[in-house]
Amino acid sequence: MDRPSPRVVVVGAGFGGIAVAAELLRHGMDDVTLLEAAPEPGGTWHHNRYPGAACDVPSHLYSYSFAQRASWAHVFSHQDEILRYARETADALGITPRIVTDTTVTSCTWDDSTRTWTVRGSGREWVADAVVLATGQLDKPAYPAVAGLPDFAGRSFHSARWDHDYDLRGKRVAVIGTGASATQLVPEIAPLVDHLTVFQRTGNWFLPRKDRPMPAALDRLLRRPWARRAWRKLLYHGIELITLCVRHPRTAGRVGTLLSAAHMRRQLPDRELRRRVWPDYPFGCKRVLLSSDFLPALRRPNVELVTERIARMTPEGPLTEDGRLHEVDCVIHATGFRTNTFMLPMSVTGRDGRTIEEDWTKGPRAHLGIMVSGFPSLFLMYGPNTNTSGGSILFFLEAQAAYVRRALQLARRSGAAALDVRPEVQEAGLDALRARFEGTAWMSCSSWYRTPDGRNVANWPGYMGEYADRTRRPAASEFRFIPSR
């Protein structure tokens, strides 16, 4: 007798949640509920509304293969268009009515007796046969480890929680951080403010990214499906070259270094400023940033780059280790996210009362970044070791969504209530994964990709196509099947 469609609760309605819901619905699994903490779907693109917010992956690749848009306004889409695309896709595929917004999930608990999960949040609870945690890596803002942050008397906020009620015009502004968000917002606010002080901890490698409207001729061509498929394939292979550089720093990586260095020298004719901006680690160890306007913004007369460390925050502004007080009206923290906590501090309890937090005391770990042994029919989207240094995360999300669907179908065909990845399978996969990092640029400096003991828990160590191949066919031998009661 065929089992009914499993009850699936998806936590998060960003691009990961939408991808897995679309995959399940397309294959007849229609008992799907998405729980979203924000008032609307969109995930990180709902929260990140700072000036200049955009994607650094070309628009036609930073989109679902099953929901391709014929026309994009920009070669690299801006936040508002990406968010609109997420909403339109959820609407078109019948996902929106299944989203419960303003719901912060606090716990997911496996019940050995009923073979079900109980998901609790915002005073409600849901019972599910499977849970998909699509909370992502870019949802919890990180603040700098600087003493006295609350002492600042002016206005302060994180770039991912932009204060749109505060007018920056004519103000003295400090931006702490020079990563991806700062690279986009600094050129936007520099012409508006009286003085902008940019605090840099480490330099970055840059490649060009012209923020321009989609060329009319290309836009007309890409309205044809065959041209769009060819363009996506071209972008796919082109963007994999960054991973090639990271994986082979002594060969291909030198080409990446030369290209980046040439771009940076063109944009920074001032040798002293160039010296201070220049990174002191190999190309690709940290995220390579795409920008053609950040470095020129540092040359503006009202912009100052500060490379001395901040000793502490005072009521007037940051005090750097050289004893200099930087008096400002506003501090913007462009310091990224707490990426390696994933769904935590959410409480996730699996078999025999085990928690994810206990299981991850030595760092996040998951089979293919999707399943954790001891947590039956619990799946992660954008989990450990599924980040990409150059590719499109949507490609990874689609591969993960298909894996979730196939795993649930496998459990259904076997007559099982749930399936749990075998611990020896998980460990063997993790050992092989860690071995692939050896000799790569990722291991040549500290970064947000790595834990304090040096393990890279964020990135996939290979190419996009390899990940798709590895996740394409979950084998029955990889799992323990938990029978129905």
C-alpha cells in the first residue's frame, strides 16, 4: 500500500526554502508548510536593503533553472529585483499560500515513539514527517569584537538591518568592514556624507564588476529560450574558473592574481593607498570581491581608509590603537554574518535526545551538507560545506532540493517512516571532503570559512558540477530506514 505524501515543514522561505518547496510540489508531495520569521519571503534579500545591495553572480545564473526569467534589468541584479523575482516565483508555483510569515521557529524535536518531528515557534506547533531547515548562512548579523560598542552615543546599525529613517547626508560616517556589503554600499553613500571613514581589517582581492543595465541587444537575444540556455551554460563555466584558481593556487591561481592585481593597480594609481589596500594572502583564500567602483571611492577627498585596529568604541566614535579618536555621527557595521552557526541557536533534538548543538561542539558537520546522522528525515539547505567561492548558490540549492525529494521518495518506496544517514557514511564523506582542501588557497589564511581550529566548514572544496553529481542519487545503502509504528 502506497504511503501518503509526507508532511514536510520547511523552516525559511528564502531561496533555499522556495527551491525545496518547488521540487516537492513538482513531484506530487503537496503537504508542505514553510515557516518564515520575516513578514515576507525572500530570506537574505528581504533583510539586506542597504544602498547598492546587489548580487555578484550574473542575473541569468542567479536564478532557478526551473523558473528562468526572460529579461533582467541589470547584468548583476539589484536587491529589489531579486526580491521581486523570489516573490513572483513563489506566487507562480503555488508556494506563497503555504508560507506562514512572522513565525520564528525555536525548536524541532524528533519523537522516537511516533516517528515524527514537532516544530515549535511563535506560540504554535506543527507535526511533520520530515523537516527541512532552510535558514541559510547569511541570516544572523555579526558585529565586530570591539569593546564598548554600546557606548557610542550616535546612530549605529548593521548593514543587513539598514536604518532607512536615518538621513546620512552631511553626516560624519564610519563604516566598519571592507567585505562584500561594504564594497557595495561605500560607493553609494560616499557622495552623500560630509566625511566617510572606512575601517579595514584586511585587504581584499578584486575583480571587475560593471554595474550596468542589461545591454538591449543581449536582452532581446536572451528572450529566446535556446539563447538563455546557452548563456547560462557560458556563465556557469566562466564562473567555475574562480574555483579553479582557488583549487590550484600555484598554477591557475597565479592567473587570477595577475588579473586581479592589474585591475586593482588601474583603479589605485596612488601607491600609498594601494599599499594599504593590498591583501597579504593568496588570491581566493577569502572571498574574491567583484567591484569596479569601491576602490575609486576610496580616492575621494571626503573618504579616509583606516587600517589601524579599533581598540574600543567611545561615545564620540572609534578609538584606534594608534591613539586616534575618530569622531563620527553614525557607525555602520558592515561586518557580515555569523555564518558557521547555521540554524543555531534554534534547538534541534534528534534520536535519543541528542541535539545538533551537542553534535557540533567541534564544528558543523553534515553528510553532503544536507543530513546529520542521528536526526532522521532532517535536511539542511545551504548547510556545512555547501558554500561556493565563485559559483551560484542557487545551483547548489537546486541540487540539495532534488536530494531531499529523492531521499523522501526512497523512504516512501521502502515503507519507512523516516531515514537516517549512517554515521560511518557521514564520517567517510567528511574525511574525503577535508582531504580535498589540502593544497588549496582556502587553507592559506584565516577566514569566515574556517573554525578556530582551522577546518573549513563553509565551502564545497570542488566544482558545482561535482556537487550535483554527488547528490544526484542517494543510495539506500547510505541510510538506516526507520520503520513505521
